[in-house]
Amino acid sequence: MAKIDQRIDLKMQIEALTVQQKQEWELLKQEMNTTIAALQPASILRNSLQQVKSIGNIKETIIGTALGLATGYISKKIIVGNSHQPLRNLFGNLIQWGMANLVKKNVTLIETLTTEVAHKLNSDTPAASS
């Protein structure tokens, strides 16, 4: 009697595993189709454009980064000059990195202050010449 029960249990387990295998195979095919669709050039381009749109104002980001790098480089050259001393160069690199990050994070504030100063200078100039 035990052999019959074992055979029935074995057949039921085989059927259950066969069903499970078919389900997993279907999921694998769906995943493969999704991956193929995502790797098509049109899809990659569309996703890239959506990422660029989600960045926000990329122009301000580029300007802020460029301004930060330039400010950092100029401040390093002012402080260090053309020195070949390792400790002084290290200090200059730290100053360059710090200034670049400071300017990059505060671009809107710097832009606002620059605009206000330029506006005040332009409004003061005609009054002084009259």
C-alpha cells in the first residue's frame, strides 16, 4: 500500500513542478520581451530625453558647474601661483575644490547679487555725470 501512495505522491509532485515550470517559463518570456523592448534604440533615446527633461534647467546646471570650476581654478592660481611645493599644492587643490563646490551650490545667489550690483552701478553712473 505504501508503494502506491508514494507513486501517487510522486506523480502529483511531478505535475505540480511541471505547472510551476510552465508558469516560470511564461514569466521568463515576458521579461525577455520587456528587456528587448527596452534595449531598442528608439526606447533608449526616448528614456534619455525623459531624463534630460526631468533634470530641470540643464543650462543653469552647466553654467553653475563651469563657473564653479573657473572660480576654483582662479582662486588656486591666486593663492598657490606656480609653486612646486607639495604641501602648498595640496592646499591649493583643497581651496580649488572648496571654491568650486561653494560657487556651484550658490549660483542663483551669485547671479542675483551680480545683477543687483550691476543695476546699482548703472543707476548711479548717470546721476554722477549730471
